[in-house]
Amino acid sequence: MTELTIEQTGAVLEITLTRGDAGNALTPAMAEGIAAAVSSPAPEVSVIVLRAEGPDFCTGRAPVMPPKGARMTANDLRTLISDPVLAFYDALRSAPVPVVARVQGRAAGVGCALAALADVAIAAEDAVFSVPEMNHDIAPTLVMDALVDRLPRAVLARLVLTRQPVSAAEAQTLGLIGVVTDDLDAMVAQVVEALAKNSPSVTRAVKAFLLRAPEASGATRRELAALLNASATAERFR
């Protein structure tokens, strides 16, 4: 069964998780497919939409097991598990155009990370966010890497250490997601339609600023703002 579909319609690249019967638990192949798609969208793409079939957005990561009988070192496990996940998160974070996530139901573990890494996460009112890894005695440092620049320390510690899920409304208040709505499809369509009307040079300039400005000094940030604005404007009038 297909785990993932990727379709482009004009300026919109849509990625759909299709393991709804398995809670859209993310497999390594799905992560690789998403990373490849978001890293190199076609030049005409202005926005990427990440959505999922079924009642839940993503309930976590599908188990990745070492070969039966293998004796693996810490470096072996890092190569098998940690590095691919971190590379996947980095690809999402660094997508050259805005990423809009449509979130319904449960967003747990990597699902919570996917929502947080989106530039605009739009959630249904009944969506629930959690980081439950420690319930299984797993150190959730990989998910924490995705969340650490999105959330204050106390909020991140609360999610990870208490493992208590938060509602969509609270997730919005905490800064984990951007929008909560009682009409998920209509709100996603509204946001995506607006971004699709922008030229790729404009959405890419905005995304570049969002990526680089937070770590820049004031002077560098002002120079970046001027350069990106001039570049995007010039591209429109070529």
C-alpha cells in the first residue's frame, strides 16, 4: 500500500500521509520521500501543504529495529535511527518555501514535531498534541530538537517530562501551532490559495528571512531584509 502521495498543482505541492489505518506512523521511506520533496520543490512552487488521511495526523514514528541478532554500538544506532530523523527534521525546517500543515486528531511524537516545524500549522479544534516517548522509556531528544527553537524551555520540559497531551487551543497559546479552526478544510484552502497567488520569489524571500533572521545580529538582519526584499521585487519585474 502506498504510504505517501506527492502531487503538484500549479504553485502548490501537496504531500499526503496515507497510512491512516496505522495512525500515519512515519516510516523511514515516508521520511525520505517527504525530505526529498520539500528540499527541492519545482521553481514555480510557492507553498507546500502537508496533510494526512484518516482520523489522525501522525501518531509517531514506526519502529525501526536493528537486524535480528545484531550487536550494535551507539554509533551504529545513531546511523540507523538518530541521524536520519535529524536530517528529516532539518529538511522540513529548511524547506525553501512556506510549509502549511493540516492537523487533525492526534499529533504525537514525530507528529507533534511535524506540526511545529511547519511555517503555518492549522489544526482542527479537536486536535491533540503530545510527546509520549518517555512512557516507553525512550529519550525524546530527537523530537526535542524539532521543538527547541519553537517553544520556551518550560513548555518543552512540560511536554516531554509530564507527557500530558495538550489541546489545539492550548497548543496555539503555547506557540506550538499557528491556527485553530472549526472548519479545517476551509481554513487550509484559504491560506494555501493566498500563498499560491504570490510569486515564488516572494514566498521564498519570506521563508529565507524566517530561517535566517532569528540567529542574525541586528545589522545582519537589516541587511538580509533589504537584500531579500530587493531580490524578490526585482524577480517580479524581470
